[in-house]
Amino acid sequence: MLPLAGFDAIFMRGNPPLDPLMLNFLDSVKDDVFIINSVQGMREANNKLYTAVFEDPNNEIIPITHVSKNKKYLIDTIKESNSDKMILKPLNGYGGSGVILIEKSAMSNINSLLDFYIEKSDGSSDYVILQEYIEGAEKGDVRILLLNGLPIGAMKRIPGEQDHRSNITAGGRVERHKLTTAEKLLCKKIGPKLVKDGLYFVGIDVIGGKLVEVNVMSPGGITYINKVSKTKLQEKVIDFLESKVLEKNAAFRRMTDLKRKVDEA
């Protein structure tokens, strides 16, 4: 049983959904310990709504996305969509859990499906995300890891034969991937905002150059990217952590020295 404030850094590796009680504990030491990702950053970005913070009025980097718990609105949106397919997923989730493909030609069970996603046993309700289907999604997506706002590695995730999801936990496989021009531009656009929000280690999911999700809690992929790209991304992550701790310690020493000089004057 060791005091949290006695550590140099705390690396958050919990799976979603976010535990607010855990954040309360971290709040009490956030001025003493470097936390990755920051407490406030995790609060703001732990669900799939975070992509809305990036200014993209023409949907150049983010697919058209609807968030609602109104069944009529969701059904009307599907019917009015120019595409025959849309993606439905829970607001909170990870590893591809609950992500399903909706097709206009097979909507006989849409009411019961939305009831399952929205209605909770205690009488309350959950929001769901309805997202534009990006052409080429059936071929997989790209997981990009960003450190301090910059991409450090990526992999292509290919869906299994019996599943449209490309997540490894859903049976997908990985291939080596070199960032495209569009993916580099995407990282350049969102990187500064991530750093500003204290989101130093992030995994983003990209399809066709568009940002589908931002993963800020326990983003996975290091071991897979290392294997297919013959690299050691963990070294970059730990080097970054150490540099932030050294900065914090140096700032504290500076402040202490100046305070001493003032006291002795």
C-alpha cells in the first residue's frame, strides 16, 4: 500500500468505461505526479463524442456522425441517408464491442435493436452513435498511435472472414502500414489539440483518411506494431515519460531555490 503522490508518474491503463471514483483519487495527486493521460483529458475524451471537438464543418476528416437516444430520429436518419449502410455503436465501449453494421435492406428488427441499445433495466436510457459508413471499411481500418501529438507507429487491421469489425479482439489480423498523405495530414490537424488537452498517448482509428475514434484510455497496439514493423515503440513512450518527469522535477527545484532566496533576503 504505497502513496500515489510518491511516484514519478502514473500511467493510466484502465479499459473504458471511465471510473469516476478512480479519477477522484487521481485528482488528489495530479499536481504532484505526472499522469498520462491527464485527468481532465480523460474526463473530456473517454467516450466517442470527443471527435466532435475537432473543427470539421465539411466532414473532411470526420465521417458524418449522429448521437441520439431518440428512436424515431435514428430510424429517420438511416432511411434518409444517401448510403445503404451505416454504423451503429454504443457511446461507451472498446475493442469493437457493440459495433454493428446497419443495412437499409434489412431493417425489420431495427426497433428491437434500438431498444436493446438504448433502454436500460433501471428505466434510464443510453445514447448511441450512428455514423456514416465509409467506403472501403470492409477492408479494415488503420490504428495509429500518437505520442505528444505526433504519430509514432501504425498498423492496418483486417477483419476476419465472419465479422465486419477489424478489432483484434473481434478476430481481426494486422499488417504493416505506412501512413498515407491523408493520414499524416489528419495527425497534423488533431495533434496540437490532443496535447493541449493533456492527451499525450492516444490511439486513433482511421478509415479512408477519416477519424473514426480517439482512444485515450489504454490504447492498444504497441506489441502488434512492433511485430509487423520491427520496432520498439515502448522505448519512445518511456523516454517521453522520463522527459516529462525530469521537466517537472527541474521546475520544482527552480521554484524551491527561488523561494529559498526570497526567504533568505
